[in-house]
Amino acid sequence: MKKFVLDTAAADTIPLKLVVYLGLLAAVVLLLAQAWNIASPVLQEAEIKTQAETASLSLLSIQGGYARDSADRYSPEGSMCTLIFSLPPAIRYISFGVDPDQECNGNLTDSGWVPENNTLIYQYKNGVKKRVLLKGTPVHFIRGIQNPEGIWIPAENQDSSQKSSVLESTAVVIEYPVSGEFLFEMVTQDGIKYTMARF
């Protein structure tokens, strides 16, 4: 009868089993990493789309509310909503009511902006654009600025004296990084209702 301490028949198979098990573990880890690389962009796109659709619903919720007369300094504040974004670095911009990059070349200043009322557009850095439509009555977006008294008013183009035509072609663009809280308020200017950005 052999002594237990001197029985080394099973000891010879331990390194081989260890190599096989480590190889199987490495294969599983590689498969999980590959699955994550495939799923990650899909999950990221779903998160971006969710944030854009939530923003569109928030903007639609104030459209039927009170619109402050921007010419009356004593007018109470109009209906407001706060949009919260934390879009990934892959997003170049999100725009409200305008397509600022018709050529999809990443340069927002090389051509005229195309008005697209009732539309939120977000563009990836690779040039791909996605649109979220705001259903219902026309939604006109406009940039806001603070006057010397600290009251938010619609921004005006200093090169033109015709306010209404300038205001109708003005829109709002948030460039990278698209992250933080952004306040919008309903205002009226020359009888037209605008959703004014206050940031």
C-alpha cells in the first residue's frame, strides 16, 4: 500500500487543469468585453434619446402657459421649465428650432442657419444628426440676454433695426459640453410667443 504523501499521480494534472480553467476564464472575459463594446453605444444612444425626449416634453408643457410681455418691465415671469442634460462627449451640440450645421462639417459659422421650428436637433461629433419633433402649435425659440436692469429679454441683432424678422430667425444652440441645467421661459414680443433661453 502506497503512502498518501508519496502519491503524486494527481499532482501531475493540476498545472494542466489550471491552464485550461484560466483559458476558459479568459475566453469568458473576452466575450463579455466584446458584448459590452457592442451594447455600450446602443445604451448611450438610448440615454441621449431619453434626455432629448424629456426635454421636448418639458418644453411642450409650458407652451400653453402664461407668456411674459418682454416690453413690460413689470410683467410677471412667464411659464418656465428647466432642462437637465448630461450628454456624453460624443455630442457636438443640441439645437432648438434651428439646424446650425447644414453641411455636417462641424463648423457652425460657415453657413446660414436653417430655421426648424418645433425641432430639437442633436449632432454627434462624427456628423450624424438626430431630430426630436415637438408636436402641436409652432414653437419659436429665441436666445435671451439680461438688460442692464437684470431683466431677461429676447436677444436682438445689433446690425438690424427690424426686430420681428430678426427674432423669428433667431434660435438656441448649446455646444459641447452639453451638460447642466438650462432654463426656458415663455415670452411675447410684438405679439409673437417665444420660448426664450435664459442662460
